[in-house]
Amino acid sequence: MSTLFSPYTLRGLTLRNRIVVSPMCQYSAEEGAATDWHRIHLGHLAFSGAGLLLTEATAIEPIGRITEHDLGLWNDETEAALADVLAGIRRYSATPIGMQISHAGRKASVQVPWEGGKQISRSASGGWQTVGPSDVPFSDDQEAPHALDDAGLDRIKQGFVATAKRAVRLGMQAIEVHAAHGYLLHQFLSPLSNRRTDSYGGTLENRMRFPLEVFDAVRAAVPDDIPVGVRVSASDWVEGGWDIASTVVFTQALKLRGCDWLDASSGGGSPAQKIPVGPGYQVQFAEQVRRETGIATMAVGMITDPVQAETIVATGQADLIAIARAMLYDPRWPWHAAAALGAEVDAPPQYHRSQPRGLKALFGDPSSHKSAANK
């Protein structure tokens, strides 16, 4: 029996399998509002057969977007737009959907990737003043962020809470707090970006303080049966930066506060990073965090082969596998993984006739799959 295709429970949510569609920015929103692109993008991923679909990083306030085209959830208009998109998807798919909530901090106000990804000056069209824990720019060619004062910290904390509550109203079944890839909460964690001298900077305990306050506030705002996890960059891949030992300490604090999973990514905090990219290069972080803290972990990063994914979960290196670029390339990756591993996967009955001959059990009993098409 395949471990990858066995159920897994996070609080009140039981996933049909261990495959998670990782959050992937689409840079296709209008003033933060979801568009028809999201209807198509999320719609076909909802048919992937994955156990959980996480939306792209969703900004808690306008200046928290990476680009001006990022998805957001900070007012009634952005909530209504996403509600419309989700209604159509849920009519035909029972795949659980969760949301990653985020603030870009000093890495905001940039071009979309296919236009170069460079920072847009606050004085130029489409640009704005960024914020961060300290007035330290991401790179020498970028403008410095404004260091957040107490009022700014409180505004952002309340923004995370408000977005989490809107996500719950939208029926999101899981929440992931984004503290990775050089965005705001990661900026507080890393000594490379956090140069504060108050209670939010300096020691590891102090640098963890604001991200933990945000997590506490989100966890308190979300119903108890809805799981809340955190994505971290387990290493800056820079000497003197955030590292796996600090990640373990941070995770231990999160677990005590009711965190349900740790999504172990890496990098993004400094242009000086030196990442030894290769198949499964971040799995080591998920494995160490799981071993030393006992928390459920997601492994992510160049996991592309079904046997590779099966081995990771079967040997206890991680509990869940988050698939990103491989899922964009092959939106039916879980179908093909199930076929390779002799497992069953959920699929809408309209697609059952696509099942290759000789794989009669791939989609299981059609009558067991709920869809509005056969209600």
C-alpha cells in the first residue's frame, strides 16, 4: 500500500492523500482581486487529485503585495472576487482548499517576473514605499524600507488576523502563515535583515517575537478545527544568517502554540545565498525538524518523481509532499503518481474515461466520488 496515497489528518481536516499543491504566485490579480485567470488556474488544480490545494501567497494589505498584480484579501471587494471564483470551483470539486497569507515587507513593489522582477521606485508608477523590521534594503540597488514602529507592527498583526477571518468566511479549510522566502516575517527572523535594537531584534528570542505574535493572533482568530501551519525558509544559505538550528527552536515555539505543520522551504532572504540545488535538496530540513520537534512537516523543492515522493513519506522524512513547479508542468501529477504506485486518486467522473487500460482501480468506484455533476 502506498504511504503517499494514505489519508492524513490535520485537526478537523482529513486529507485523502499526502500530496499538497504548493502556493504559487500567479501575478494576475487586479487591485488584489482574483480574476478569471484564478478561476482557470485553481480550477484545473482542484481536479489534480491532490489531498490539499493551497492558494498562492495572499497579501494582507496593498503594500504587502510583491507586485501590484498579487492576489490580496484585505477588503470586501477582494473577498467577493475570490468568493465568486471559489464558488465555481467547489461546484465540481471536493478538493480541500487552504490559503497562504503573507506580507512581502521589503521585497514588495517589484515588477512581475516576466518583466524583469526589478524593484519599482516608490516615486514611479506602480511603486510604493516598502516596510521591514529595519531600514536595510534587500540589495544595494533597491530602496531602503521604512523600519516598522509599534503602530505599524500592530497594523500588520491585525491585518493577518483580518485576512485569516476573511479566509474562514470564504470556506478555506486550512491556513498557512508565510514566514519564508525573504518576506516580512522571515525578515524579522533573519539577522541579515533584522537589525533592530528593541525587543524585536538582536537575540534569537527577540527576532522570533513578532512572527510568533502574528501566529498567536491568527491561531486565536481561526476556529479550533481548522489547521494552521507555517512556511519557513529553514536556511538563508548565507553564513551568519538564519539556519536550521534556529528553525528547530522556532518550530518548537510554534508547536507549543498549536501550529499544525511546518512547511520547510529555504532561501530568498539575501542575494548572497548559495543554494546547492538538486533533487529533494530541502528534504533534509523537513526531516530534521520532524525528528527534533515531532511536528508534522511538508517537504518541498524539486520533488518531481512519484517514487521519490513515496520514499520521503514512507521513510518518515516528512509527512506531506508539497509540489509546485512540477504541478504547473503536469497538473495531473497525482493521477500519474497513483498509476505508478498502484494507488487510487480522486477525479471528477467526467474524466474517468481518460483512465488508461489496465489501470481499472486508478479512479476507484465512480459512485464514491462526490461532484455536483452527479448530485
